[in-house]
Amino acid sequence: MPTSIDALKEKGRRLRIHSLKATTEAGSGHPSSCLSAADLVSVVFFREMRFDQRDPSNPGNDRFILSKGHAAPLLWAAYAEAGIIDEKEPLSLRRLDSVLEGHPTPRMPWVDVATGSLGQGLSAGLGNALAARLDDIPFNTYVLLGDGECAEGSVWEAAELASYYKIPNLFAIVDVNGLGQSQRTMDQFDVNRFAEKFRAFGWFAQTVDGHNYSEILDAFDRFRRDAGTLPRALVAKTFKGRGVSMLENREGWHGKPVPKQDLPAALAELAKPMGPDEFQPNPRTGFSLPRTLEPFDIKVERKRGETAATREAYGDALVKVAEKDSRIVALDGDTKNSTFSEKFLKAFPNRFFEMFIAEQNMVGVATGLSARGKIPFVSTFAAFFSRAYDQIRMAAVSRANVKFCGSHVGVSIGEDGPSQMGLEDLAMFRPIPGAVILYPSDAVSTERLVLEAVRYRGICYIRSTRPKTPVLYSNDEQFPIGGSKTLRKSVKDWATVVAAGITVHEALKASAKLESEGKPIRIIDAYSVKPIDREGILAAGRETAGRIVVVEDHYAEGGLGDAVLEAVGNQVKVVRLAVREIPQSGPPDALMEKYGISSEHIINAVREF
Amino acid sequence: MPTSIDALKEKGRRLRIHSLKATTEAGSGHPSSCLSAADLVSVVFFREMRFDQRDPSNPGNDRFILSKGHAAPLLWAAYAEAGIIDEKEPLSLRRLDSVLEGHPTPRMPWVDVATGSLGQGLSAGLGNALAARLDDIPFNTYVLLGDGECAEGSVWEAAELASYYKIPNLFAIVDVNGLGQSQRTMDQFDVNRFAEKFRAFGWFAQTVDGHNYSEILDAFDRFRRDAGTLPRALVAKTFKGRGVSMLENREGWHGKPVPKQDLPAALAELAKPMGPDEFQPNPRTGFSLPRTLEPFDIKVERKRGETAATREAYGDALVKVAEKDSRIVALDGDTKNSTFSEKFLKAFPNRFFEMFIAEQNMVGVATGLSARGKIPFVSTFAAFFSRAYDQIRMAAVSRANVKFCGSHVGVSIGEDGPSQMGLEDLAMFRPIPGAVILYPSDAVSTERLVLEAVRYRGICYIRSTRPKTPVLYSNDEQFPIGGSKTLRKSVKDWATVVAAGITVHEALKASAKLESEGKPIRIIDAYSVKPIDREGILAAGRETAGRIVVVEDHYAEGGLGDAVLEAVGNQVKVVRLAVREIPQSGPPDALMEKYGISSEHIINAVREF
């Protein structure tokens, strides 16, 4: 029995009251952005959605994502009115002791993905919707977007992919209040233009008056009747601050609460009940998801000295772990024949998502898939993860369990030139709290590290290399996160060379010559860039007369060099070899030489101690 | 007198031959992606464009941007056929001794902006076109896009803004060859769908057969006749590898040159001349741009002890430098009332561009403006520059002269929560070769550092702070790039505290208490994070018993702490205070305390030496 239209109106009124009170109490926040969307949220939460009030993780729940995250007080209000949190709890908004933050984060258990960096919610919603398809659970995902954030290209990346994959259980609800933070939006109240954009991107789009309940209800009915397999966009003309005359459709009120002295007058305008206060949640039950699996191992079968690109070993390993763990899915941005995620596609076509050349949406979708219990492995050229750094940052705020694999790192890719070289990827991932960074140098360590990535719950970045490299390790070697490997060692070592990936092989090349000069080196494969093996590297440095050379195919700042320096502090002298200018096209070996990270440079650095 | 259609066809044939030969000679590259666009490029270069063959920087030149940068051999071929480079020079493709790289970079003087990270060219083109309007020069900008890269949302960010600003001198030419790197594209050959997307975004769009010269010519004529003030999109159905049967419309040939042994057969298919080999460039002359100005100063008028937010001082300073230097323009992503770039808007409305909530396009446009001699100052919340990290990276490859100002950094913003806090911005900018990072702590240093940013040619990042801070410096104090300031000093100093921005004030708070305990501290304001004042900080560390505390409102990796460690090496003991987990909403002071960067934490760190 759906909620009556008068009860929905009453819920809308109550949502407004919560939003005003909470922001005035907090002394900051965005009440006017809440009020424009209150009627839309009322219909979605109290008529359309099916969920189990007691269980945010019920797999059958419909999902709601507040892409316009600054309207967080409205979301907290909806949870209060749905009986999920206490009706007083919204007043704790933005306090240090509250999980009801200024923008939604999963510290509040009903929030799947953090929002507040605009234009990301539709991607996360698409991730949810793809998970629904994978798990064959008929839940819907509703994403509330602001009109201003539709200027973000990531919205259109998500839109085109949702249409490509024919996802009817994804709803974009656009709150067109015409006002941005600092001025009127680009398209102002032109809801038809928004609808035309969605239609051009393959959606079933309708326009409504976002404060007219019958129109909104009719539109949802029409979606059910006519939208077929198309994703659904409801473009609603609204007014910012609707219902409170001092705010309604006025500029200069973005992000400002009603002052305490004006609150009674504002609330007085919302004093009159509009219908019965009634709501019965409508749960969808009977669905379950695979439990977390028992720990498993994989079988590695490489021959020492054979060559293989770590990027190719990544593809091999991905298939092996996916055979053991059905939660693993893979996404790639039209580079699958370079990153070798195509091996996964061949083995598990239904669990692979071609995301085309749209990295922001790829990462946003991965975050949404993670929220539904999947373990997404996302691959592209390392350089192109820079396209999605905001989404990666927000994946961390979302506490997502996403694995990234960046291929084609550094100048060792050669002739394609600087636009294709990942040279700042370590610097991007190192600051992310809790992120693990793994950088294999051969096929065995790659396979083992992919398994370690699965075992770790959180964000993990794997850096793979374009050229082939010889297998260095035996198949049963273990590569725990936070460890390192000592590849060459003697009591007479003159210095320690800390390398990773391709530079491990340069260090090995340097070793023989240095040994013949009476300056043998210890070689450490720092396959775990974060956390780094502080004790191991420090001990090696101390045992080799306090001398370390760090060599990396990455810019000088933010990568392995900084990680080693942080680890060893002032106890060891560290010389750093890294790329220090914008590189150019050329043969890989010539570039390694030109930019100072080849075996010759290692030899010279060791000699100079 | 325009080139005849037969002569254009002949140019198309010759462009194909160059592209095949160069890639086979190089042993890598993307010939099939060149061949699909050869006829389009022929018409654009040899019939539509007006340029001075001898002068790439002639302000009247029409501009061409190869957004699908992997077709670089086609671009080099066009320059050869235009008489700009020697006809043999394309054979040097991808060599270490050549400026003809695998993807275009400005090492080749006719390239304005580097491409190769897909989906960025239209933004740069829009920047060029906006510069044309500012300077009142009627040049056109032609951007050649691939169909695959139109999946990038940044394309649609540029599209909607070009329409908003009514830019008719911008042409998007979309080469719809239907084949991506690893499979068919999302929309395959559906040129109408592409055209509908452009139309929904406010463009005048036409579809053509991209190998039919009369159709292409007619379309350009119709643009002139009917497109009015709308930006113009030519959506062309083409075949990858067109003209060579072993390549044409076949999968598996992306990024692969024709093998040496097959080249003669491929060239044989292109053996027959199609018309006369004639071309007369059609220059547009008589335009000039303002020269580089003489060095200038600004007047700073602050009172010591007064409080002002550095973000607000940024706006004040921007107006002052813009009064002196007409090349300065400002861009903001609907945060101008928070970053205070609105002060610039009020003073110079014609030189301010509201870019709405689309940071990728904002940075891409800035790169295009820089290519036309402007000095763009780009501002938004620091956190949201992560949205445009790929464009920032490519701005560096483009040798662009762009200044970025990120406001609302760190946990000191308070209640808005982690999505709004810039905590990885220093880590983003530090690896960029040549980038300068400036982080003022008060209004005086802010104003001076904005001036330093103007004086520096290259990428510069200014980090501004949300809360107000007291003025620390006298108005005539100078803040050279690479310097630092010692705010407190005695011969008895127990330790050095290196701080920047908001943490300078925490260090000052800590100072009195530590002095009363007999542990006076030296305080260094490291306003130049990159390059850092190595000598100054090292000397301070040595003079204070080898003890340094670094404290920053940034994640622990990649920021000031790493910069100081790199500077002092193993000569000083460094203790680092920084944010080490995902923060939450709360009052600024409480967050500084909770996340370990408040004066109390500084005091404890100093005590523990």
C-alpha cells in the first residue's frame, strides 16, 4: 500500500523543518539546497523505495545516493523520517561526535559512498545497478543530482555507459533549482535542455515541476510503463529554499543557514501539517550475497630467467584469483589489450566491464560495485588514473575496496612519449590514507601481489611495467604487504640500492660491474612501496656503511625516493635517482639513460659515495 | 583562391603515404588512426585554415589541435605538405633526436598544446577561441577528435561551455572510425547519435562521409552560411586504415605500423596521384599581441596583527597584478565567492571566465589561453584540482604558463568534511617538473606570492587557507621563490619548527609555552614548498641541535614533510606532524587537534626531542 499523496506532502514539510533546524543549530550547511529537493526526496524515500529499515546491508534494499552531497541534512532528515535514526539525531549535524557529517560519508552506515565532490554520484549509482544485474537482485538505485553538478563531464560519462549497458534500474533525479554556489547555473531553469541531453545520451527522460507531487508520481508511473530497458532521468524544475520566503529562489543563500533569530519565522511558514504523518517501509526480502570466502592461495608457474611483462602476469593472476573468489570483477578503459585485463574478459565475460575511454566514471562505478560487496580490479595506463584522482580520493573517503592496476609506467615505455608515461602515479596514491602500493618487478611477484591485493581490504594500487622482464623469484616465494626482497647481499657490500619494478633489473645489471670494482652492492626490491619495509631498508642501509641509492622510474617527488627517505630518516645517506624533467619519445633504454635511472647512473651514484 | 578538390584529394593521398612510411620506419605508432582522418585534415589544412607558414606564433594564424594525439604522424605529414617542415622530416618520428614525438608536444613549435591523453583537445581549443575573442582576432580553432575519446566527459564539459559563451570560431571535427584500441567504440558508426549529443549541448552539428571531399567542403560552407553564433561540430563517418586494404576497418591494427615487408604493397594501393600537388597558404596578417611587460611591483597595505584570510588576499592581489599586466585572466569553477576570484570579476569582467562546475575543462581552457599568450589564474577548492590532475599534468607537458590557486585546504576548513578538504594537493603538484608551489601564511605574503607567480614563467600552485589569520609581515617584505622566513629565532633554540600556511600560526602559539619551559623554538615559514629553501632549513636545523619538527595541514605523504626531508637529507632529525587518516566534520580547532597538527602536538613533539 503506497503512502498517500497527503502523507508524502507532510513528509516533505517535515524534511524541510529538519533541514532548517539542523543547519541553524550547526551554524553552517546548505539548507536552501535541501529545500529544493525535499519533495523529490519525499516521493523517492516514502513511496518509491523498498528497504529494510533495520538493515542497511540487506541486499534487496533499493539504494539512494545523494550526489549533491551538500544537501546532507536532507538525507539525515529522510533517515529520521524513515525511522532509521532518532528524530533528534539530525540536530547533531557536523559535530565531532556525530556520524552525520557536512557531506555524506559511510561513517553513517546507510551511506554507501561518500559524496560532496560533485558529479560522482551517478557513476557510483551505475556501479550499484551493475551489481544488481550481476547478482540478479531487482533493486533500484536512485541518484539525486543537482543541476550545477551536471556541468561535470563525469555525469555524462556515467550517462552514456548506463545507456550502453541498458540499465533500467538506475534513476537520475535532477534537482534543477537554477542556482549554483556563486551565481545562476549555466542552463538555469531550462529543464528541457537537460532532458534533451539525457535523451541524446540514450536515456528515457521526463521533465516535471519538482514541487508538484502528482506530476512526480505520474512520472514514476510512466517510467514503469514506458521506459523499457532505458535508464531513467527525472528532470525537475524546483526552487532553492522552496517553502521559506527569505530563501526561496534568492541568490546569496548557498551554503548559509538561516540565522538563529530568523529561524522561528522560517519555521512558522512550515507550521501547518499537510497530511497524516504515516509511512510503512516496503522491504524487499529473500536475497543474499556470497559470504566472504576462506583464505585461498593460487598456483604460480613461472621459470626463472624466462621473460614476461608484469602487465601480462597481472592478467594471468587476475584470472586465477577470480576463479577462487566470485566477488572479483574487472573494469578497463579500452586498454584491455595493453593492461592484459583482456585475459579476465576471456575467462569471465560477465564479470568484465568495458568502460571505454572514461576513467572518472570507471573509478566511480568501481566504488559503487565495491559498495555492493564486489572487489573491482580497475586497469588502465597508470598515467590515465590521473584523470580520476578525485574519484580515487573519494573512493578512499568511501572506504571502498577497490584495486587499481596502472600499466605503462615511466620512461621505460619508450616511444609513445610523455603523455602516455605514468610518472606521478605513486605520488597520487601514497597520500591516500590506508592505500597500499605494490610494484612488482617480475611475473612471480606480480601474481603474488595480485593475491595480496585481494587479501587486503581497502584501496590497493598495483604498478605494472610495459617491457618484458626476466623472472627473478621462485614460484613459492611470498610477498607480504610491507615487505621487501634482498636480491643480492654480501658482508662486504659498499652500498644498498633500493629499486622497484624495472629499476630492479637496472640494479642487477649494475651489480656485476660494481663488484668487479670492489664495490659490491646490496639490492633491495621494494615491491611494497606503501607500506614500505622500514626495518628491512634501514637495516640494509646500516649494514652497508649508511649508504643507499634509490632508483625509480617516476618523477623525483612523491614516489619511492620519498618513501625510503621517510623510512630511514636521518640514519642513512640517501642518493635519489629519478626522472627530473618532462621526458620525450625515444627507445626505452635510451630514455632510462637520458633521464638518469639506468644501470650506468646507478654505477656512478654508488661510485660517488 | 582555395585549393581545388583534386588537389585536396592528392594532399590526402600524400598524408597517408607519410603516415605509413613514418610509422613503419619508427617501428611503432598508429597509422590506421591517421588514415581515417587524412581526408578531413586535408580539407582543414589546405582549404579552410589561414596561417603564415613561416611563423607559428603569428597571432592571426588559425589554430589546429590534434586531440586524438596518437595520430601525430598525420599532423607531422600535414606540416610537411604545408611546407613547414622538410618532406623527409616525418621519417624521424619518435626518434630521440627528433621533435616529432609519438604524440604531439610543443617541442615542435607549431604544436600549441600537448595531446595524447584523450579528450582534452576541445578544452584547449576553447581556450584558444576565448583568447581570439579577448584579443579581437578573427582566427578559427579546429580540433580533430577521435570518436573513442568522446567518451571522456571533459569533451562535454568543453562542449557545453563553448555553447554557453557562444563561440562560433571553434570547430570540433569528429573522426568516427568506429574502432577503439581494444574493440569497437561505444557508439560505433552512429554519427547521428554523436550529432544529436552535440546539438543537445548547443552546437551546430552536421554529419558527413569523412572520405567524401564534396560533402566535407559543403559542410564547411554550410557552417559559414547557417551556424550563426553556435560552435560547430562536423561528425564524419570514416574507416580506420582507409585506403590500405590490409588495415581498412579491421580490428587488431590499433597502434601497429605496417610491417616493413608489407609496406610496398600498402603504398602501391596509394601509388596513383589524384590531382595536382599544389597548395598556397592563405595567411591572415596585421594582428599583434601585447609584448611582455617590464617588471612591475604592487603596493601592499596591510596592518600587522589584523586578520584576513589568505584566500581573500589572493583576490585582492589578483586585481593588483591584473591592473599592471593585461595578459592576466582569471577562471573559476563556481567557487568565486569562496576563492575570492570574484574580486577579479568585479574589476575585470571581460577577463574573467566563469567555468561552472567542470574543473577538467577549466584547466584545459587555461592551457589553451596560455598557448595564446595569456596568463590564466585558475581557482577552485584545492580538493577539486584533483578532478583535473590529468589536465594539470598535460599542462606541464604543454609547457603552459598557468597559475593555480587552491583554497579550503586541510582539516582547518572544519565542518564541511573530508570531501571538501584539500589534503593531497601538494602531493599532486610537487612531482610536476618545473612547477612552483607557494603557500602563504598571511595576507602580505599572499599578495607578494601572487606577484611572484606572475613573474615566474611556468606552472605555479598557490595554496590558500579558509580561516582568517593575523598579518605577520611588514608590507615591504619580499618573498622570493625558493626562500623561507624565520619568524622566531634565538641562539638558545632547542628545535626548529618548519610550518606553512595555517600551521605557522600553530607554531607561533606553541612558541611561548615552549619558551617558558626553557625550550625555545625557531620557527620557519616555508612559504615556498617547491623549490624549498634547502640551505635555510638545513642551517636552522643544524643551529638547533639537529632537530626539526615539520607540521602541515596535508596528508603525511608528498607534502611539506617530504620536501623538508629531501632538503635536509640525513643531516638533521625530522619529526613529521601531518594528517594520517581520513578526517571528518568538526570545528577547525578541534580537527587540528584530533589529527595531530595543533600547537599542542607541536609542543609535545618538541618536548620529545
